[in-house]
Amino acid sequence: MNVIGEKMKTMGKQTIEEQFTERHHVEREPFEITERIPRLKHQQIHDNVPNKTELSVLMRQYNAPTKLFVMTNNWTKSHKIDFNVEIDIGLNNIKKLRREKLKEIKTIIYELLPLTEGIKGFGIKSLAGILAYANPNRFPTLSKYLAYCGYIDNVYYRDPKKGYTKGNLRRHYLPKAHSIFWVIATRTIIFRDERYYSLYLKMKQDLCGKHPNYRKIAIHKMAVNRVATFICKDIFKLFKRLGESSLEDKNLA
């Protein structure tokens, strides 16, 4: 049996410890040492415990039917292509639920929308996602915020012989926050935002000069990633200037 077959065979046979704990790296250098700890403790160690607010709950209630809508919509389209039969499985009800939740979200962040209205491609869902999953006022420094969102180039680790050394180790960040800023960066490029689109073109030009052998798609992704990093920095500075008290009044902090 091949490796994939062995993995499929062992699926569903996890122990109780494996189901309710996560692997934490105690040391990576010079040897990899791990231990299994509860998920909450793991999140506390890496400072990525989910922040439960009224907005974050609403965003999760909005994201759940969104995922369901994408899955069912794709299924109905493929079913029609394969069998030439349309089936009503409640897509309109899912759309209605999404609209209702989006209206509730808009009422909470309505007063903050003017802060980002000058950025093309930056809408209600983008701002709500940031405040729900990666509120800048939860972080004391920009570097910690960038690390939490997955937009920091290098990390420092302890080498017994060399002291603190820069290394390209696997980072611990919130994938949802990372994807929110990636989508925002992509949309600002699509809608040709004056600041970020010109930045994207400059990044592409610089990267093409540094990496002439890279494929166009690789250059594009690297440029988008850098634009997302700049947006992440700008959002952090914007809400730090706004202050935590104004967000607490709206139950967003």
C-alpha cells in the first residue's frame, strides 16, 4: 500500500489526546522538540486567541452561510450541466440570511465607514472582517500586528551557538486575517486605487528587475503580498490614531 493509502487507512483513528490537543513546538533549534497541549493554551502562547465581540459573532454568522452558498451554488450549476435539471435547494433563503446579517453588521460599523471610503475596493465586509478578527487596538506594536496577520518577513529564533539569528521559520498567524488583507489588496488593484495600484506597479517593476527568471504569476503574487503588507500597516496606524475608547463605545474593541 502506498503512502497515501496508509494515511487514508489511519484517518478517523485519532486518540482522544490527538482530537482535543495541538502540537506545540517547544524548541526548533538545534533539535525539534514538541508537546501536545490544549488548543486554548496553544492560542494563548502565540497570542492569537479569538476575540469575541458582537461584531465577531455576526461575522461568523455571515461567513457560515457564505461558505454554504458557494458550495451549494457550485453544486447546482454542475448538476444542471451534467443532467440538464434545475434543483431548488434553498439558495434564495441563504441569500436572504446573508443580506440580513450584512445589514446588522453595517449598523454596527456605519460610523467608521468614512475612514476607508477613499480606498477603492475597501468595502463593508473588509472593514468588518478586520475589526472582528484583527482589531489593531488589541496589539501594542505594529510588528506584533503584522506577525498576527502573517505579513512579517522574518522571525528571530534562539541559536545556542550564534545567539539570536534571523531565520525563515514557519510563522504562527491567523489565516483568516491574512486572507482578508490579501483580498483587500487584490480588490484595490482590480479597482485601480490611486495609491495602492501605483504601489503594485512599482513593486512589480522592482521584482522583475531583481528576479528576471521568475514567472509572471510569481511576480504578481509577491507584489500583491507587499501591497497587502502596506495596507496592513496603514490600517494599524489609522485605528491607533482613532483610539481604543471610540471602538469600545461601539463594542468593537
